[in-house]
Amino acid sequence: MVDAKALEEKLTVTRRQLAQILRELKKWKAPATVLLSLYIPPGRPLSDVMQLLRQEFSISDNIKLKKTRQAVQKALSSAMDRLSMIQKTPPNGLVVFCGEDMETRDFICFVFSPPEKVPVFYYRTDKQFHTEWLEEMVEEREALGIIIVERDQATIGLLKGTKLEVLEELEGYVPGKHKMGGQSQRRFDRIIEQLVEDFFKRVGEHANRHFLPLLEKGVLKGILLAGPGYAKLDFLKGDYLDYRLKRIVAPKTVDVAYQGIQGLKEAVLRAEGIIQTQLYKDAVNALEEFKKHLAKDTGMVVYGPREVKSALEMGMVKTLLIHESREDLEDWKSLAESMGAEVVVIPESLPEAEWFKNTFDGLAGILRFKLSR
């Protein structure tokens, strides 16, 4: 009998491994519905799943085309064979992908537990594998909001990794110049300012709607304000954004000439340094603190895999710094989180990331209290 805990650990994949699996699965296409996708959420009895697959196997006898029937039955048999070796659904659930290339006769079958909980129970044979519920698990975990604002136009966008998207475009109505004089001019000016105020409020409400859920998930790391004139500064001074979002607005604004996706691209190009600081400020701050302890020889840092692991297991590590290129990144993250330590991933794009990687093997810890010597 296979040890249940050992099998569970073997089944569990990291985000990096999942990304590799998804890339492979997306290559597979079939002329008929022979590629099997199965999602089993936590708590779902495997006996129920096996019963469903056996029923599907019986139904597949009715498939008229022999080649298609054989391919479907091979996928179902392989899925059942692998699931029969698992006693219990893992805490994050299970995902199964099995299928045959009907032209080359190549065959794949993946059975694994993803890095996050499986959200649905789903079974289907189709012309492609259904990976949509796994895509979010490998997306970039940090994003930057962008607001391009004028007195009567605005674009709300999001930069997530290398993906730049328009979330919403807004338009208001603000009259242009006029030739009135005296009281009529002042009254007209007040009307215009009220229209601008109303538009800014609308932009703020829509930005809150888009960005607050991302902030609460820990995804949104900052907001960049851009625009062609002073409107962006007026927007920043006002109370149009939720106070939680206002706290993460970048201190510098960016001048851009356009709205829409073109404006977002221009903002990103003009604000490379600001964006890097906002997205990676946790990593920058952690590296600065680490360097400070090193320079002063405070005894409050530890590095080297054996030393870091020992300190983590004793609950002494406050912050774990780990370079994103380490193959065992997810293992260290799991250990650190289980011991209550904050995890800061050092991205390769940071100027000092290479120094950290080469000098300390991309792994170090900032301690809660000084190590006794």
C-alpha cells in the first residue's frame, strides 16, 4: 500500500510546475471529443468520481466511430487506473487530463493536486483540454493600476506582469471656452467646475470598483496616475479614491497625450522606474533591511539553505527572502508560511537581485531576534 501522505506530496505541483503542464496541455487538439478533463474539488469522495467514470465508460460503447470510441475509452481507463491508487482527495483537490493524439497515437495523462483549491466539480471529453480553472493559479500575483484622467475623459487600466489591459474608458461632458463676461462668466465657470467635480467622482467610483477587490486579495501593489495636464493632480488632491487606494498611489504622476490602450502603453514607457518601485517595493524594502543588518553585523540575518531551514523550524525567521529563480521556491514558501514568516520573492528585474542570487544563493532570512553566538 502506498503511503497516503507520501502520495499526496508526490501529487502536489508548484505554480511553476503547473505553468509547464498548462503549456503542454494547450498544444493538444483533437478532431473528435476524446480529450478528458476532470476537476475534483476538496472533499469530493473518489468513490463517487469512479462511479461516474465507469458509467461514462459504459456509455462510450455507443460511440459509432471505432477510433473515437477507443480513444475515449483509453482516456477513461487511464484516469480510473490512476485514481484507483489514491485513497483520498487531497486538501486542494485533484485534476485529471488524459487523452490521445488520434493521428500520432501519442498519449498523455496528468493527475495532480494544484497549488490552490479546485473550485468546481467538472467532467468533460472535448477536442481540447479545459484548463480555464487553472489559469488564474499561474497568473502574475502582483499588479499595478493605472488611471489616465482628464477633465472629461479617463481610462482605467491594469498592468499585470507583461499584460496591459483597459478595464474601462469613461467620458464626461465639460463645455469648452466661452465669450461671456461678468457674472455670466463666473456662473458659467462654476457650472464647468461642478461638471468636472462630478466626472472626477465618477472616475473615482469606477476605479474603486475595479481596484478594491484586487487590493483585498493582495494583488494590487500600487496605482499610477497619468494624463496630459493638471487634471491628474487635481484628481489626486481630491477625495475621489477610497482612502486605501489613495495610500498606494505613486508619489509621481506621468504626462501622457492619449487615452485608451495607447495611453496606457505610453504611461508604462514613461514610468518604468516608478512602476518597478511600486510593484517591487516589498522586495526593495526587504533587501535594504537585509543589507543594513549585514553592514552593521547585528546578528539578525541568516543565509545558506541549512542555516535558513534551521532558523525557520525554530520559528526565528521574521522575513524570508528568496530569489524567484530558485527551483525549490514553492517548498521554501510553504515552510516559511507554516512557521508564520513573511515571504518576499526577489524578482530578477531588480538591480540587486543578481548580487543577492550570486552571493547568498538567492536565499536568506531576517530574524525576529538576535542569534546567540
